[in-house]
Amino acid sequence: MPVKKIILNTCLLVIVFSFQAKAQSTDTRPGTDRVSGGLLYIYQYTEIQGTAFLNDQWQTARIILENGGEVKSAQLKFDAYSNKFIFLRNDSSFELSSKIKAVIFYPDKNDTTNKMIFKQNFAINGQINVNKYIQVLAEGKISLLKVYVKDIEEYTEYGNANKFKRFNDREQYFIYENGQYNSVNISKKNFEKLLKGKSAELDNFIKQKDLSGKEEKDWADAINYYNSLN
């Protein structure tokens, strides 16, 4: 790798960490990296069944900074419970800066067409505000957004008086069109109601690709195609 590129990537990593929030959440304990000053992340959900992460494994991701810079290959996890990204560096975990424009995961690092894009700045409601990272499945004239929700719930087991805790996973979808956000369920009925009849080209595309609307991918493919039309 050219020396200039190594220096650039190092500088970008320092920038990522240097913007760490000063306030510390309840699920992190103090500790900083001597090089970058990044806030050390320590997993504290060991007494809760399940996982706070969207994926327990480190995944290759691309980080796009607000200033236009990029870290093209990083190892990240998404803590969906606290809605923050965790960055792996030198075998230690750190919270990713809030000064991030987008994070793009590549579940299969050999297939860059398969990606998961996360962004902020969607003012959907009181709970899902501009500071929340959500997955962008399609963006344009119509946007399809996916919110990962992890709640902690108490439960009991038969024959045991003790109370236990576990993560309860939910997913919410929203359509953004004409300046408005609307909650939507992924179903064939809603697919036809919201997308069929938008244009002849879209109707033909749905028919040719045999998109039923029963799956998330059908929605994303149809909306991305519609957004590509003039």
C-alpha cells in the first residue's frame, strides 16, 4: 500500500475517534485509547439472554465521514440496543464517532453488491429521531427505511420463582414519500397498494421480476427501480 494512502487512512481513523461524545451512556464504562482518545466500549449485557448486537460477529464495513473522508475497510458491530457502532482496533473495541454520514456493511466481503447501509437524520417520530441510525433499503423519490429495535423484557421459567431478562427483537419499516413518514408492514397487500400503478415502467418491472411484495427484497428492488426512473 502506498505510504500516502497509509497516512490518509490513519488520519481518518483518528478523526473517527476524536469526535467521541463526552457523555457516557449506561452501557459503557470509562477508558480511552492512548492513540486516538476513543471511548472504550465494554459489553455489559452478560446477565441478559440474547445479544444487543445486530450481528455478534465483526463485519467488514465502510465508514463515510461528514467531512467527506472515508475509511474503506473497518471491522464493526452494530449495538442495536443502544444504537451505536463499535469499532475494532488492536483487539480492543471503541465506540464510533457520532460525526458519521453513513456506515455500509458488507456481509460478504467478496460481494460488494450485497450491502447494508445505515444513516442518521430521519425525523420519523419522537423515538426515532435524527440521532438514530437506521437501515436505508431504498432512497430517493420514495425511501424504504428499516429500524431495528431491541427491548429488554423480564420473564419467568416454569418451576422457578426468579425473574430473568432477555432481548426482544423487533423490526419496523417506514416509507418516506412527499415529505411524510408512514409506518408500513411488509406484505403483498401493502406492496400492491403503495407501489402498483405508480408508473407503467414500474408495473412492468414488477411483473418481469415476479415481485410479490411478500419479502423485504421485493420492496427494495421495486422502489430502487422506481427511483431510477426520470
